Amino acid sequence: MRVPPLVLENIEKVRTGEDGRPRRILQQVCMTIPAGRITVLIGPSGCGKTTLLRIANRLEDPSGGRILLGNQDIALLDPLQLRRMVSMVPQKPFMFTGTVLENLQQPFVLRKQDPPSPTDPSWSQSLAMVDLTHEYLPRQAGSLSLGEQQRVGLARALLCHPQVLMLDEPTSALDRPSGDRLARSIQGLCRQNHLAMLVVTHDLWFAERVADDVVFLDEGRIIEQGETAKIFKDPQTEALHRFLLYPPKVGGCL
């Protein structure tokens, strides 16, 4: 089955600042997230990257524009139905009280379906896709490191069989070897499942390693977008050139 891409058309986001004045967070953002490819969103802190993810998952609504999944406006979809098709793994994933296995069972619980038996090999297989072993299944999810929780959150999202998968700062709690393994896992998942993937990261090494396409956002606007090699090797604007020379080390974004 051909997976429809996610298309963002003229997305605007305006918030009221502390001074009571409107603040433009996103301005005329247009982009397509194609199936079978990984699109990575980069840009300085406060540029609107995470806000864009939240809007694509309807955790926030845009002030203007629309988002299409295939030919369907996501504003017309039930939010729970949408989030099964467009899954988001936040930087700090929510862990339900209980074991890793019980967390992986949650997509079935929410769909009011009986999950596979606790001894079913699919649980171990889902963890293996994110570089975790079956030994994690009985562990308390709340006791895991942030990096481990991120990977459990990714495995849980994949159990929903989404059409679009969005990741917010997936390497924020990982060392370089772990980030490299995650990059390989994400690439394999994208190709194998023909997923449309949108990743937000401050880690330019990871972005160059994992991305098929890169979008550079600054002050709420798309400044440049294109294939990864072109974006990193031949920036067309002074803003992107400067960003690549002096990338941020840590931190989130609006």
C-alpha cells in the first residue's frame, strides 16, 4: 500500500507574548514529508521546530494554513485517529507506570484490543528494532535512563503502525556510538516500513548521518530545504552558512 505523504501548506502560528502583543512563531511554512524518506528539521533554538511537530500531530492548531495526510485535511480527523497515523516521540517521552512490557501494550489498550501474550516474540522484536534486548521487558519503565525511555517510546509508537513518524531530539540523551546505532535503526525502519519520517534535532552530525532531506528553519520561516549533501556542502544563504559554522550545542526550541 502506498503511504500518503504529509503536506504542510502555508502554516502560520501566532501567540500572544508576555507584553500582550502577537508573536509570530511560524510564517508561511510549506513542506512535504515524503514516504520512505527521512526529513530532518534544523535551526536555532526558538525557531519554531518543535511547534511545527506539535501542529502536525494536532497537539496545537495552526493560526493559518492546513496540513494534508494524503488528500485529507488533518483538522477533519479525530485527534486519536490522527495520532495512530501520525505518531510523535517527544524529547522526554511519557512512561506509564509499570514495566516496559506494559508500556508496549498501551497501543493495544487504547485501541481496546487484546495484546499478544507476554511471551509472544513480537515484544522482543519491537525492542530489537530500537537497539534494546528482551531483558528490558520486565524492567520498570520509570527506572530507565532518558535515552532508554526514548527508545521504548519509539518502539511503542511503531506498534501503532503509523504512516508518519516524528521524532523530537532523539539523540539528546545519547552518546555518539548510541546515536550512530539509532541513526542506523531509524534508516532501517524508514525503508522497511516505507514511513514518512520528520526528525527535529540540534545534532548536526546526526542530521547529516540520518537525513535524506534537510529543512533549515530560522525565525519561523523556511530559509533553505533540499537534499542533505547539498544543504551541508553548499549552503545558499548566509544564515545557513553561519548556522553550520556555529551550531547550537544543547537546548530545545519553541
